[in-house]
Amino acid sequence: MIRRIFKTIIAALCCLLVLPSQAQTKAEKQGWRLGMQSYSFHKFTLVEAFDKTNELGLKCIEVFPGHKLGGKWGDKVFDFNLDPQTQKEIKELAASKGIKIVGTGVYVADKSSDWEKMFKFAKAMDMEFITCEPALEDWDLVEKLAKQYNIKISVHNHPQPSAYWKPENLLNAISKRSKLLGSCSDVGHWRREGLNQIDCLKQLKGRIVSLHFKDIAPKVEGEKEQHDVIWGTGILDVKGMLKELKKQNFKGVFSIEYEYNWDNSVPDIKECIKYFNKTADEIL
């Protein structure tokens, strides 16, 4: 009897030991990491954004510069002016919830001399990339610092008049530069600008660092913008985009930037995550 009980305990422990690998999704095995863009929760503090990210079961977050910290830090905001102790505490708080701060953005430098401050901050926070829209005249400096700090630059494509609203503009700026420089592909902005998002992804093959991933509503006459919708219910062909990224052997972060139902977006985002994992299971 004792021997049987002992064997049962050993078997249970073995099951526990293999659970992490079994729990890994096909997307994660592919090197696809689904995380939050904290701007989705900009009506809440960063402390609350961590809680929401944890509730969603996500393990990484990209924090927008200026996100109010909240908690014991009150009105302090997330940027390169944070003192070292607060930086350490914010990292530790995120880690305590199973979350890694993988990047920050969208950053636009007020002046060229601020770039080094941002890179130092990103390094201190153990970030992988800075999502940004560099001034065209700053590229030599940005490339130098990316190499020096070994941090990737993920260039976002805000709509016109942003210099990077279409892939050709970004490629003209970086095609002869370090592979540390690439795209933060905001698929919604491309479509809103009349571009085909899958064609844009194809153009940027080998240069996609991360994505601001989403699905959007059809254009409605009289409405200013095509708002975000639950993935798979809009016009962006989420499955088609994932198939293209699979073809490219993309590995990196899909930041969920859900800019709708601001006060209570978690239920919608849960549905987006379900659709992402279901679709990944089908195509990977």
C-alpha cells in the first residue's frame, strides 16, 4: 500500500513537472509572443494595466511613454526621467505578476540629445525594443545607439503626415542599415490609409521587429475612423496576416492595441486572444 501511494505521488509530481511545456501554445512554440500595448488601458494607471494584463494571461507588455504609474508612485509617469529605484520597483512589480516589459512606445524624441537617455532607460529596464518614429536626420545617431546598447528599433507607422506611413518610406531609411532597425507594423493604420496590410507585411519581410496587432471595422461614411473590433470580426483578414508572418518565419511580439470600449475592454481583448490562439492552432 505504501509503495503504491509513493508511486502515485511520484507520478503526480512528474505530471506537474511537464505541465509548463504542455501548456505552451502553438503560437508560443513558433516564437510568437502575444502582449499588451499599455495604451489600450491609458484610462487606467500602469499598476492597473499590469493587473489587467495578468488577468488576460499575457506575459509581456509594451508601455507607452507618459503612462501614469499610480499606486504608491501616484502621478509619476513612465519615461526616461524615472529614478533608478522606481525603475527597479516597476520591473519587480511587473515580474511579480508574471509580466515582462519588453518595450516602450510610441516614442518621438523632442530633441536628438534625448535619444541616449531613452536607450539608457530601455537598457536599465531590460527592454528588447523601442517603438518610435525617429526624425529622418537622426538615423545615424539612432543606428549607432542601437548597436551600442543592443536594443532594437521598431518603427511605427502613424498615418500621414508621419514620415513612415507606408513601408517604402521606412525601407528607404533603413534598408542599408543594421538589422537591429525595423518595423512596428500597425496593420490598422495601413488599412485606414488605403494600403493593403498583407502587402505591407510582405514588403517588410525580414524587417518586422514587432506589431501593433488589431482588426478594424469597415469604413462607414460620416465616421471619422474605423474603430477596433474583436479579431476575426473585421476587415483585416487576421488569419491571412498570421499566415504571411508564418511564411516569413517571424518571431517576436504582437502587441494588442485595442482602441475601443476604453472603459471595459478586457472582455473584448479576451475574445481577441481566443481567436489568435485558435487561428494559430489551425495554421501552425
